[in-house]
Amino acid sequence: MASTAALTGRADRWGYRPATLQTVATVLFVAVAVSALGVASTRPPLVRAIFAVPATVLLLTVCLKSPRTSIMALIAWLATFGTIRRLLLPSGGASGSDPLLLVSPVVVGLLVVAATRNGAFKNLTTLTRNVLVLSAVILLAALNPLQGGLAVGAGGLLFVLVPVLWFWIGRGLVDDGLLRRILQIVSYLAVGAAVYGLIQVSWGFPRWDERWIEAKGYASLYVGQSVRPFASFSSSSEYVGLLAIGVVIWVLRLRGSTRRLPAVAALTILSWALVVASVRGALVVVPVAVGMTLAASRGFGFGRTALAGLGALLVLGVAVSFFDGARVSSALISRQISGLADPFDPDKSTLPLHIEALVNGLGEGVRNPVGNGLGVITIAAERFGVGASLSTDVDPSNVAVAMGIPGLLAYGAVVFVALRAAFGRARRRLDPLALAVLGVALVTLFQWLSGGNYATAPLPWLLLGWLDRPRVTAPDEPAPLAA
């Protein structure tokens, strides 16, 4: 029987050495990036296109040399993607398609090839088969003529299918050691994002962020006269998503470490950043996900684990009851308190609107069982002139709108099997890595296909791929996440 090292060792070998190409790509990237500054003064719309080419080449050559290294590099790229786009935003605002959006999908495609060579599609499991079925439904939905054309469907693939492809990357390339490093990197990126977001709230937005707000700001970004922080991301929801993932990881690092101070400091920063981000959904989901993950770490069954999540929610409700949102000077914090204190009041909370959107989206799937096409729930609908996006902000109703009944069944099967597998392994082995997979899956639940959240949507798929990967030998003794 082959050893684990023998299986995973092929992941970084392509049969040749691209070191020279990587050096050339690095020099080209730096040269073109500097040149783009000069071009910006003469032909601003070309800046992003000029920057996208060397960025793609550089990441591809890193991938050719070491696919595992390029996974971490790509995660870092996606976590800073929003700031990169804003720094390259022309003074009059960008128009048309953004070539920078193609950088990540191209690299993901090459990583899937590397994962395939390393056995990502071997030893198929129930979860693997369900992901394949969901992927097939997504591809068929991209061909649906009701969405207005193939360009809309292709845009939909960019936002919906690409996150799913990270499952195969996790299954073929990510072993225990690499997953531990990925979780550490994500936890540090989350703290960095929290600091950036707190700076935006406390001292104001840098000029490049102000220009983006003026040119591309959307309605939900504003809370009265205040603007929600978004740090280095393309939206406040993506920013909050990474903060939530960071909280889960740091809680597990605190649980398994003898060095408590760094984890406590990180959790303090992340928690306060979540409060002032003024996105109430995250403040509800995070304690529930943390409570359920910690319950699973004690070996509790599903019933007791669900009660732990409910208990965490009740604790949040009691804590909120001690504050009066009307007396808080910060509009961002006042909104949090008022909405959480009375979630069903449409004057104080958007929960009724979200419930209505969910119900309407599911109803649309019943009325049109084949769906309206993949692109209608993404910005591709607006970008290619076929109407406003029909996104409902959560996966189940989005899938129903875009892919109809087949998509809803396929998505539901993936979620059920994935959560059952994550919970089962975390509870059986009390493995910190499996607990992290469960926690991230829970805290991002129903946002797995939100491809506009460039940095966060791929993470649950990557971790679930690791969870489902073929194991040729008995797994090593679980090791704690280093603090």
C-alpha cells in the first residue's frame, strides 16, 4: 500500500522546473505594475487589464512550481482583492467588465488539473458524487435560454461554479499539514481585516476606498449617514464573512493552545469588529456555530449539539436586552442592538425582508421547476444588460431561482451529506482540523455559492474537500491548531 507521503508528494511535481519562468513572471509583474501607474494618467480603463496579465502569469508560475504554495498565495490574493481593485480604479469610476475577475478562475483551473493528477476524482464517496451532480446541474443552468444568453450563463459560472471547484483542490492537494497552515493564514488575514475595518470606522476611509464608495457604493452599504466598513474586500458581507470564519478558528486555537494571550487578543479584535460592522446576521450565526462546534468537540450527539447552538442564541438575546439602541451614539452599533432586540419589527430589522425574499425565491423554483438560468442571481445579469439580478442573498432560494427543483435537490443533498460527514468526524475523533471544518461550514452555511464573496465562498468547499479526501493509511494522531 502506498504511503501518505507517496500519494501527496506528486502534488508538487509537474515533470519540469519552471523556476526561470517564475523569475521572468515576477520581473514582468513588477515592471507592468509600475508601468500601469503611468498608463493610468493617459488611458485609465486599461490599467486593470494591464495589471491582470502579469498577476495571472505570476500566480500560474507559482502553481506550476508548487500547487500547494499557490493555494495559500491565492487565498491571500482573494483576501486583498477588493483593495487591489480600488487602487486601480480610475478617477471617473470603472466601466465594463473587470479583467481582474479572471485571475483567480484561471489559477483555480490549473489547481484542479494538479488535484486531478493527485487523485481528486478517485475513490468516490457519497459526498463526491453529490458534488458532481450539483456541478452538472450548475453547468446545465448556465445554458438555460431564459437568462438572456450564453454570456450571462458564462458570468454565472464565474461566480457559482468556481467556488465549488475548490472542493476538488482540497480533495486532491490539501493534507493535514497544509490545512493547518491554511487555517493559520486565514486566521491572521481575518485579524488584519478586522484592524483595517476598525480603522475605517474610527479614523475614516482612505482615499481609494472613498473613491470606490462614490463610484460603486450600493444602498445596503449605508446605515443612515454612516458607511459600513469593508476593509480590503469587495463588499461588507464578504468582510463580515471572513471575520466570522476567523472567530471560529481562533476559538479552536484558544481551546487547544497553552499560549492563550494571542488568541484572546485576536478574538477581542474580531468580536468588536463584528459588532461595529453592523451586519446582524453574523452576530446571530457566529455564536450558534461556535456553540455547536464546541459541543461537538465534547463528543455530544446531534440533539445536544443543536441545543448548545440554541443556548448560545439565547445568551446573545439576554446580552442584547441590557442595552438600549436608541441611547447609543454610533449609528452602526445602534442598528445592531435595535434589530437584534426586535428582529421581526420591519422598522428596526431587515429580517422580515430576508424571509420574504427566501420564500419568494423558493416559490419561484416551484413555479418554474427548470429555473431561470445561472446568471440571473449574479451581477452578470446587470453587466450584460438583461435586467437586475434576482439574487435573494442566501443559497437555497438563489438555487431555486436559478436552477429550479433539480438544483435545490442537488444542493440540499450536498449540504446534508457534508454537514453529516463533518459532524461525524469531528465528534468521533475530536480532531481540531475536523472541528474547524465543521465550524467554518456552519458559520458560512447557505453562503457556499455566493461567488461574489471572493475570499470566503471557496473556503468551506476547500475544507470539505480535505474532509472527503482519500486516505491511504490510518490518519495520524490529531494535532492541535498552533496559536
